[in-house]
Amino acid sequence: MAEPRVPGGRGEVLELPCGEDKPVYDLDMGLREFECDCGATHAVVVDVHPLSRFVPESLADVLRGAIETSSGAAFSMTHLMGVVLEEFPEKVVAADVSDDGEVGYAMVWVTDFDSRRLHAVVVELVVELMEHAISHADDESAISNFEDQMHEFDVDAFVEAYRRDREFASEHDSPA
């Protein structure tokens, strides 16, 4: 959990899933992962990252249009990372840093996964959301078609191709 630092300090410090501490001000908006003192690589996500960090913008549009959130706001990175946090509560830490004007974002998540593994986890969870949504459809042919497509869908191949196309080596990638 996030803990406040001493007055006059530079914001909050996250206790990472591995037990190490990381000052939030070290986690800038362009950072997708970092090497930790524990020897592992941890993924970083902030609320201002677009959904297209993980899925094509066309699918992000579908998610925003199809998923109703409890707040009434459009489905966003905050909602998506909430799904990840719910599924892996021991592998994700989050902090609301909306009161910290130095960081440029309101929410931050750090995972026990590296960014590549987090990407695969997110895609798997999006597929589960889509499977749940299609299961409520009245159109049997749409359900059958979706199930056929999902049997052929390779999460790892998708993630590799998407990351290659998005050029994640640079913090200046653009939506696909």
C-alpha cells in the first residue's frame, strides 16, 4: 500500500509486491517497467496511459462503448487495471496520487509481472470480458463465430506482434 512520506518529502512511497519500496516520483508517465533492487522487473501503468497500450484503438473503442462502469464514466485504464488488481491482488499495488502535483497522473499501478507478462494478462482478461459479454447475446451464430475465433486466437502471438508494431522500446510510441 502507499504510505505518505515525511512532511516536505517528495510524495508517496509504494511497497512493491516483492516487498521493496519505490518512491512514486521515480515512476514517470513514460515508464513501462523498471529493474527493481529485488532483481525482478516490474511493470508500471498510470491512469493516463491509453487502453491502446494493450489493445488496438478500434478494440478500445468497442470496450468503451460496450462496458458500463459503476461510475458511468467510459471504460478506461483505471477500470482495466481494476480488473487486473481484482484477479491478481497479491501481484499488483496501486496508489492514488491525485494530490501529488509533481507526477502528472492520478493513479499508478506496479505489478509483480514485467511489462510483457502484464500485457498478456491484460489481453487474456479482455478476452474473458468479451466472452462474458457475448454469452449474453441472443444471436447463436454470433456466439458460435466468436467462440471459433477465440479457439484460433493466440494471446502470446498477438502480444508479440502488437508490441513489435507499437515499438515499445521507445516511450514515444503511438496508438496502433
